[in-house]
Amino acid sequence: MNYSVIIVDDHPLFSRGLSQLIETQNDFKVIGIAKDRAEALSLLDSKKPDLVIADLNLGQEDGLELIKDCLAFNPHLKVLVISMHDERFYAERALKAGAKGYIMKEEAETNVISAIKTVINGDIYLSENEKARLGDVLSNTQKGPFDTINSLSDRQLQIFTLIGKGLGTVDIASKLNLSIKTIDTHKENIKAKLHCASSAELRQMAIEWTNNS
């Protein structure tokens, strides 16, 4: 059986390389490449793929929301996330959003075909390290320095990331179609969860975290 694949990534060189790698497999064919949410949803409508491989970092767009959009469009669609974002922070969130697998770009060359085949067969793909970490989290046996970031809701993490990318309150409110008051409330809740004494401290933490995630 042949499976059709759409790639969503805003780095053309990476997308083309990934497409060429996938097409070394006789049972998979890349039928479209999108660089953002609008192009992805257009391809979903016109091409009806079996699998979407999506990055979480699409410029200023939120990849977690894209996963939800894809599954709202087609609940039976398989989604595999391939991202530079550290799996410790994002893999569990991606699965909760509806993805069936998460692979970091640094391991894509060696493991992406295995990840694709796992997901298309209806199973969950995660690295061995992430499987072990999630097992520890579920059994409440592991506590670590990442617990505070992981305590943020998806919306709070989205805002925290945008702060780290240099956006101010007005810009974030406009981008997310929320009121300035709502963004300010989220920021205060984020500050409380991350034990930040000031907005400047929150901004510095967000910048450092975004640059290293």
C-alpha cells in the first residue's frame, strides 16, 4: 500500500532533504510541502494525505495549534512532529494535542523512517529517553529542573515562547487575537509559576529558554 505524506516546515532545505529521504521508501510518497498553517490546511483540503509531518516552529505560528487544526480537519489523520524543540518540553504536549509521534531533528536522519512507519501503523513513536521520562512522570518518581516549565499550560507556554522571541504584550495580543488584559493575566500567572519577581526577569528567562530549547 502507498501512503501519501505532507511536510510542514518553514525551512525549504530541510523539507527537500526530508522529502528525498522519505521517497527512498517504495510505500511512501510526498505529495506536498507547506511552510505555514495556511498552506498546510490548503494541502489537507486538496490532497487528502495519510500522514502530516510537522515542525512546531513555524515562524511566529504555533505548531501545537496546527496539530489541533489538522485533526479538526480530519480526525483520522496521522501526525508526526519533527522539531528542534527539546522533547522534554514538547513531546508530551504534542501527544496531548493529537500527534502520534515526536522526533527531534538531530535524530531524524537515522530514525525518521522508523518513526514514520510506527505512526502510520497506528502506534506511538518517541525516543527511548522520552519513553523512560514519561514513564517516570506518570509514576511520579522523577522531579527535575524542568518541572516548572512543564507546569505551564499550552497557552502559557505559547505566550512564554513569544516573549522569548521578543514580542511585547500588544504584539502577542494581536497575534493570538486576545485582549491585552488577557495577555497580562497570563503573564502574571506565568510569573507566579516560574517564581519571577518582575516582568524583566520573566523576559530574560523566556529569552534564555527559547534560545536553548
